[in-house]
Amino acid sequence: MKIIEKLGLTIMFFGILGCSQKKPFMLMPNSANHLNFNHLPTSWDEGIPLGNGMIGALIWEKEGKLRFSLDRVDLWDLRPMENLNTPKWKYSWVYDQWKKDQYAAVQQQFDVPYDQSPAPSKIPGAALEFDISSLGEVQSVDLDLDHAICEIHWKNGVKLMAFVHATKTMGWYRFEGLKSPLPFTLLPPAYSVVGESEAQNPVTGQDLRRLGYPKGQVVKSGGSVTYDQEGWGGFQYQVSVGTKPKENAWEGCWSISSAFPGWEKTPLAEAVVRKMLPQGMTESLASHTTWWHQYWSKSSIQVPDSLLQRQWLLEQYKFGSAARAGAPPVSLQAVWTADNGKLPPWKGDFHHDLNTQLSYWPAYSANHLDEEMGFIDWLWKYRETFKSYTKEYYETDGLNVPGVTTLIGEPMGGWIQYSFGPTVSAWLAHHFYLHWRYTMDREFLAQKAYPWIKDVALHFEKLAVLGENDMLQLPISSSPEIHNNGREAWFAETTNFDLALIRWTYEKAAELAGALQLPEEKEKWKTLLAKWPQLAVDGSGLLLAPHAPLEASHRHFSHLLGYHPLGIVDFSKGGTDEEIIKNTIRTLDSLGSSQWVGYSFSWLGNAKARAFDGEGAAQALKTFASAFCLANSFHVNGDQSGKGYSSFTYRPFTLEGNFAFAAGLQEMLIQSHTGTVQLFPAIPKDWKDVRFDQLRTEGAFLVSAEMKDGLVRTMRIKAEKGGELLVKSPFGKAPFECSMNYRLNADNILVVALGEGETVHFSLIRS
């Protein structure tokens, strides 16, 4: 009960910090599993988020109207970038201009068009508005995280319940306490609003009118309204809303459908609404809540810091709302595209130089691999598209992925050091590897994980050139997003970012070839690995590149990729590795956070957890949660607290910082990347009561543990696939008992042989 009381105070404080509206948007005290406000938000990016990985809604108030901003992830303008697919669009041409010191030609050819062109881009859906002027003052706005349901109560007794169905492309709402339905309007985005369009930068979002779309058609029929919009190249989408009286209430259903030449046909939104509306909301609500119950049952944690606990729950909720198998990956804004008359920040695209990767970090140990498969499946689906890009731009065999892509995997351009980066596919390969390690699914290993990593390794083999000391290197190399997009952003020697990814790829290609009993391929990858130099270090830790230390605060920790998340350098190895990591983190801390954004603090939390620094990890994550998130928990890049954590104070909304936060807290509670499971490896000293249930580890083990009064009392581990479990004993010298035979080796590692589906229990013997 004390925790809940503390939560109430923290929640109110957090709400004030995350608010930038003129009218205070105050969170109200409630349990950790609810997001509760005293009135409706008045900005789209602070709206109440609902979603199912395919469609989504933000609920807020605009100019006195209750507004549902409706979205679907495959609403895209897919026109190609006209500056690509030209004779100059070659890595070799870029290298030649760089050598000649004529790099301005490259920027003009490839960087500038991304900023100036409105498309390709994610586009918004529509808005559903209700006239609530007759209802008076709002009493409360509540988002039930457990059931993914939003409820709004007015002081006159009227109540609204709304949700996006967990698995179907439909949303529901029900007004209770009304004698007649509220007037509602279905509003198209501002594609064809009269007036001059304005070109703006990709961060603030370009004017929707620049897309040049014809005016959409809105047709009313009885209690239903349908909006049809034509986009570029034959793309069409439809939004439909229907309403009817139901048991002393008025309820409605909405849906969005999309169609593009060559896509698989799906039911039109109008047909979905026409079919589902007569069945009523109650039936849909039952299957919806069943899915969310199953989702939340996959894992749980309980930590004594109310701010971190609450933020973790909000991240798990958003992940369940944004990620699904069968849906595209989590993009910059997922199912919550900007509803402000503009394109979303950075066109709502798929950034693979950090954003998609960080978004899936928490899926593994939180035991949400079903949702993570949407990422893997999308990458695999467009594998041939990526190979064609690799052949055309890099002129190599094998596989690379554009660093910035459209919905269908096509390149979009931008700062080409990263949008066409040479090692993007390796960081994406890391997720194939993690999926294998956390599932131990040998079919996945043979059919997807190893083939992907092998193709990446082949790309590196063909791209490499011989450098000094007869070691291999890239012709030119970069480190996101060091020196932005200037000529100096290219390094003559291979950066630690690229080198870490290359070395990791060859190391894991050899490991997986060995697991598949392919000795010749294993030896080939080991031989190639030996031809690449080691990571560049000096007294400051990991460098950007040989002789190039990090000398200023920077938002992207690209140079430490070899430490986290790849683990080439690891604290657990001790000695030199431990010294390198301590120096690297010390340098980050000494340079300060003036040029950091929100995800920087989330990433730092992960990095400090890997160094077993519980206090440092917790502080970094608390700074993220209190200063870089709005009241609805959306990460907005800039510092919203006014406390000077960062010089960036803007508020473009992206999701990667949110999900990296969740991964960081999980990293504090359990680690397994070395092959040995460690419980509570990086928690603050004053965390005496901590527990978690069914966190997943490498080796496909599900672990539950409880610490009480500073002592680990119980540990339960289930072997999903079976195998030898290695777990660092958390009991110290205290006596404990085990439900199975085990041995304790000289390094204080418990070793247990488990069959498939077997569970071992450890418990402290109470004196």
C-alpha cells in the first residue's frame, strides 16, 4: 500500500514535468496500472494512445471537440525518390567525390532532396470528432493499461468507453448516459485545404498539401460516414464510422482499410463496420481483453522506485499497442501519426541506424517474442529488395539494408552516411541472432538467422579493401551521427561502429555455422575475422575511429556499439575489457549531456546496467522518464523539464527512447548475454525488495525471482527447450535448497541439466 501512495505523489509530479500546455494537464493519483488525468489533453502528441500494431487512435480535445486521431501503419505515400537510381547513386561515386574533396556535390545530390521532398512518407488517416459542448466539464480521463481501454467521465454523469481491438482492424466507443447521440464528424487530413503550402524541415513536418492529393470523398448514410482518399500511384484508403443505440447507450465502430496495386486485398473499412456494428461492442470487448490478459501474463516486474515501475508498465503497454506479428515494424511513431496538418517528424519512416533496433530491445527479456516477430518477418519479406539495393548501390553480392526505408523497404535517402550506411544490415542481424538465442529454435536458426548473417558477411567480404598492416578495412566509414552529414563524417579508417558490426558478424557467422555443423563455413568466417583489426581504444575508452576520440557531447553512442549491445567488449571478462568500459562511460559522463536527446539517457541506462552500476543506470532512466516524456509517456527527444539536462528542448515524438528505457530496467534485473544468467546484477543498493516473473534469457529459460530485505529468497527457472543452465548463485554464503540435482563450480556458478519443459526451484533456507 505504501508503494501505491508513493505512486500517487510521483505521478502528479511526472505529469507536471511532462506538460507544456497552457492549461495544466495534471495526472491524478491512481494505481500503477492506470494513466489517469483530470481533463482531456489538448495536443495530439499528448493524446491517450490506443493501438494494436496495425491501427491506432489518439484521444484528445481540439477546439472544444472530443477528437479521435485515427491511424493505420500502412498508410504511405510510396513515390520513389527521384534522385536515386541514377548513375551517381553508387558508394564508389561517393568515395570518389570524398577523395577529391568535392563532397558538396554528394550532399546536393542525395542529402538535400530528402529535406525538400514531401514523399515518400507515412501519412495520417483521419479524425473523428464529437461535439461535447453540451456535456460540461470533464471529471476524469483514465487509460486502463491492463485492458487497453480509455474511459472518460463527465461531471454530469456521461461516460465514454473506447478501445482499439487487440487483433482486429477496428475500434469501438460507447457513450453512456446520453438520451440521443452526440453529433460527430469524420474529418479528412488537410491534404486539400485552401491556401499556400509551405516547405518545412523533416523534423517539424512538411505541409500535407505538398503531397498534391485530390480532395477525398466523405459520404454519409444513415448513422454511418465513410471517407475515401486517393493517394499517389493508385494508393487508396478508406475510413468508416458507424453508430447505433444499444442498451441505454450509443455505441460506434470504426475501421481503416488500405489498398495499393499489387498488395493483397483486405476488406474495406465500410464492410468491416457494417459487419461488426450489429454484433455490438460487448462481444468484441471480450476477445480484446482476453488478448491483453495473455499479453500481461507473459512477464512482470516490481521495483521499489515508483517512477521507474510506472514508466516500465507504460512502455510495455505501448509495445503491446505498437508491435504485432504480421504487421510492419515499429516505425518512428508507429500507429500514432501526427495529427497537426503536417507530415510526421522525419516522415514517420523506418530509421535503421538506431530507431528500429532500440524499439525491439525490450522484447527479448520481457518475453514478448510473438510481437517481436513483426520486425523479423518484415526484414525477411523484403530481403530480395535489400539485396537488389546492395547490388545496385554497393555493387556487391550479399545483403545490406538502407538505413532509412519506406514501408516496402525501399531507400529514402537523407544523410547518406547513415541512410546508405555500409553496416546497417549487421545491426539488424543482431535481432536475428537474439531471436535464435532467446528461443533456441533450430528451424529459425537454419532457415533465417544464419542465412541472413551469412549474406551480411558476404557483403562485407566483397566490400572490404586492404589497408595498412595488411588488415582489411572499408573504403570510407562513418559513425552515426558524428559530424552530422559533412565530409568529415566519413573517416578514412574504419570506425568502431562499423568495425564492431563487422567483427560481430564474422564471429556470429562462425558460431552459427558451428551450431549447424558446417565446419568449412565456420573456418572461413573465423579466417576473415582475423583479417580485421581490433576495436580502437585509448585512455578515454572506445574511440570513434583510430586516433579519433569522442571529444564533445553527442546524442548517438555509436562508438560504443562493440560494448553495448554487441558485447564484443564485456565487463564480465574483467581485466582490459573492464578498464575500457569504465573509461568509455567515464568519458561520456565527463563530456556531459548537453547534446543528448531522450534515447541517449535510455541507452546510457542500458550501458551502465551492463557495467553493474545500479545507481548510475537508475539515475539515467529516471532522467529519461521525468524530463524527456510527455504526460502520456511519449518520448519527445527534447528536455521538457527546464532543468537543463539537454540543450535540445524541442518535442518531436518518436518511440525508440521509450522502448530502450524498458530494456534498460530489465537489464538491471537480469542479464544472460554471456551465457550465464545473473539475477539483480545492477540494482541500486537501497533496492531491498524486488521481484520479477517470467523474464526470458538466452538459452530459452524463463526466470522468476524475488528479493526481500536485500536477500534473494526464491528463484524459479523453466527450460523451454532444455539444456544446461548456468546461473550465478545469488545466495552468497547463505544456505539454500534446490528441487533438482545441481553442482556449484569454482566461479560460484550453479549448473543444472534440464530437460525440455522442466522447472528447477531454488529457495533460501530460512534460519
